Amino acid sequence: MITAYCSINDQLVETDTYTQKGGWIDLVNPASEEVKALEQATGVYNDFLRYPLDDEERPRIETENAQIMVIIHIPTVHPKTVMYDTVPLGIIITDDHIVTICLEKAEVLNDFSLGKIKGMATFKRTRFLLQILYKNASLYLKYLRQIEKKMNEIELELHKSMKNQELITLLNLQKGLVYFTTSLKSNEKVLEKLLRGKSIKMYEEDEELLEDVIVEIKQAVDMAETYSNISSSMMDAFASIISNNLNMVMKFLAAITIILALPTMVASFFGMNVALPFQQSPFGFAVVVGISVLFSAVATMYLAKRDMF
């Protein structure tokens, strides 16, 4: 799908054509025919349009003549499975356009397409790029706070019961944190290259915005690493708790087995076809039961003192 926008009188307007100069072209999982048509209409390099459609593409900057491609990783979430992941987002700057391309609808671009970003102008391509980077860093922080909240909820649930579902959810969150940490560090390298490089012309206010983006990214990296360490510690702690609970259950069952085995053993002795005391006594059954109860009581007291219950 291809959608074209243009800033007119400080308002973002969706246009019917993507050949208008100074416009923004947004591609979401485009078909090969759409990519080819855009390449012919705007002159954007085919490789620049193709690279971001590889979900394993790493963040980087490439320059080809007057065209600049910036690939970053943006965060995504799958609500049904509580899975956090990242996907590549390509931002291509040419003399006449800025093009964004992604495999799925990018949440980071929602406010831009709705015209909610203050000071946004599609013809200010460098500033538009930096605004996207800043919004992306803020989105990472938003998702990291969501992960922290979910981890706290799971911890409270695990205090009550050790269910597989909570552990699986915690594992998914841990995987998401690993993805976030890796992607944030790669994005940080791209930003540092932008800061010290000459690939994109920047004005003084643009450099200040880029510095703000780097600060946000560094904060997100620190948060992701901290939550990842906490998540790993929680998984180790709950694994130890589950193992300890299993040992306690096995110890309790062993104690019950010993106590129940004693009456069976006594009854077996008196049930043998040989001469034994109390067999001819009218109180023989009561005596056998009494002996069984006595043995069981002594065994129970002994095991209780050994903390077997």
C-alpha cells in the first residue's frame, strides 16, 4: 500500500499522486508492482526500496549519489501473545521526496500521518527524519514501561500460583527485552554516525534535536538492559521456587507413604497363617489396630520433628 502526503499551509494533506515535490510517501508492505511504479515515478533506487522489506535487515546509513537511506528498527507488539519485537523501517531522502517503507503499519508514523506532530513539514526532510527518530525513541520508552508493568503483574500472580501461562508470558517479555536492547544499540550507532557524519545537511536546531534523540535512545538502552537483568533474575528465582516447591511436595508424599506403610506392615504380620499373639483373643483386632495406630503416631511425631511435613 502506498500513501502520499504533502504539507500545505502548515497542514498535512493526503494527495492522490506521489510525484509531487516536497512530499512524503509512505509504503506499507508494498507489492513488487508498487515498488517498481514508485521507482519509475520518483527515481528512488530499487535497492533502497528493497532493503527495509527484509525483516532481518540491520540498522545503518547508506548514500548513493544524492539519495540517503536510513534504516532503523522500530518496536512492535502483538497484543494476543504479549510478544514485543522489532521490524526495520527504511527512511529514504531524495532531492524531492522523503520515503518511508516498512513491512507493517508503523505505529511510530501514526501521529505523523494524522498531522499531530508540532512543527512537522514534509519538505523539511532532515527535520522530518529527526522527528521520526525522536518519536521512535519515545515509543521504545513507552513499550518498556508497559513491559515493566506487565512484569510486576506477573510477579504478583506467581506469588499466588506457579502456572505455566505466567511463566510463558514472562519468557516472552524477556525475549522482547533482548530484541529491544539489540535494536536500540544498533539505532544508537546510526544516530552517532549522523551526529558526527556529513551525510545529511543539518542546521543548528537540527543538531540539537539529534542530540535530544541520542539522549532518549541512551535512556531507552539503559532501561531495556535494567529490565532484562530483572527479568532474568525473576526467571532464575521462580525456577528455584518451583524446584523447592517440588522438593517439599515430594518430601511430604514420602512422609505420608511411610506413615501409611506401618499399619499395612502390622496387619500383614497378623494376617499370616502362623501362630501369633492375640489371634485367639476376642480383642485381637482392637489390639492390632491399636499397635498400628501407635506405630503411626510415633512415626508422625518423629517425621514432624524432622520437618518432613
